[in-house]
Amino acid sequence: MKVERKGVLFVFLAAVLYSIGGLCIKVIPWHAMSINGGRNIISILVVGGYLFITRHSLRWNRWVALGAVCVCGTNVLFTLANKMTTAANAIVLQFTAPIFVLLISLLFLHKKPQKLDLLVCGVVLVGVLCFFLESLEAGEMLGNLVALCSGVTYAGIFLLNDMPNADPISSVFWGDVCSAVVGLPFLLRETDFGFVPMTSLVILGAFQVGLAYILMCEGLKTTPAVTAALISGIEPILNPTLVAVFYHETIGHLSLVGAVIVVVSIIIYNIVKERTNHDDL
């Protein structure tokens, strides 16, 4: 049980670190691809250092490659979405990931979801829709579509540990490398390397990408994909809140209702899961 709780804590901390992405991306006056390329160069150093310290050998096979595509896709799509739409839209639409986790698990991994998982996903979806209905604007439709696509790739990250011969941390490293390579041509065109953009970039690379992915990979070792995806529901609450406070993007009343729905449902879900696991022992 202690190991499972540690895994849940790691996933939660990863979600908290992910949540600073919206604010940092907003304050950097660069093209989205430049930001993504720069932060992933830093993340490579962090993840590479972790691999060296833990003496974890890099692996490569088709499942690691598929995971790398998911990591790279999530990195690129989420950064683009944050520049093309509001932070609330970007993160909430990405948080459709639990729904995609269930669909992928059912269709490709032949894992039948439990009734509790389905129920909580439904409730979380209602909370997500509260954000969606209030913040969605026709002029930001392309950005919203990009954010929704990031939900699909994000679901793939939660499923990394379930793949045969998978190695999540190797997928993260190669995904960061791909992200850095794709973004480098854009990064070389930038001219503003002042204190704010560079500090924000370091925070993004070291913590929001590098350390967050390490924590997520460790957490997924003992936390089911659906559970991890639901625990990460704290991210769509913290992300737009930070942007609202420091970047002055407003959050409406309906969005606050959605926030309460998501947080409360996740808390109840974990309490029920904890009791169910305890009763099974």
C-alpha cells in the first residue's frame, strides 16, 4: 500500500509541475515551436542526468518509439495550443485524456474499464465541459482542436507502462530529443533572450518537462493509467488559475464550478479506490 501511495504522490507532483506550463509559455514572447524546442533541450539534460545517476540504459524498440511519438506530440501540441487559445481551453481540452485512455485500453489493449472508472470519467467530463462551454470561442477553434489532439497523445503517455517491452523514461528522453530537433530551427530565429524569457524557459525545461516526466514515469510504475489520468485533474485547475493571477486571463463562474466538480470527483475516486484496495487485501 505504501508503494501505491508513493506512486500516486509522484503522479500528483508531476501534475502540479505540468500546471506551470501555461503561465511560462504565455510570458515568453517567442513562437510556440521555439519555446518547445528550447525547453526540451534543457529537459534532455535533466532526464539524461537522471538516467546517468540511476544507471538506466537507454532502450529503443517499436514501443519505446511509439511512446516517444506520444511525448513529442504532447510537447508540441500543448505548446502550440497555449499560443493559439486560452490557457484554460488548452489544458481542459487536453484533459480529455482519461476518456481516450479508456477508449484505447478497451479497443487496443482489451482492458475492460471498471464501473467506478467510467462513472468518474463521466463526472470529470461534466466538469471539463463547464470550462469548455464558458471559455470556448469561435475565433480560437483551431487552437481548441490542437488542444484536443494533445489529449489523445497525452493519453498515450499514461499508457506507456502498459505496453509490452516498453520503457517509459526512454520514451521520454527520445521524445524530448525529437521535440528539440523540431523546434531548433525556430529557436535560432529568436532575438529576445532577456531575463523573463530565459528564466521561464529554464523553469519549463527543468521542472515542467524534465522533472515532471521523471515523476510521472516513476508514479506510473505502481499507478494504473486511468487512476493517474484522473489524479492529474489538478492540472486543469492550477494551470488557468496561475495564468489568471499572473497573466490576467480571467476565469468565469462556470469554470469555477467545473473546477470544484473535477477536484471533488478525484478526491472521492481516490478515497473509494483506497478503501476498495484495502478490502481486497
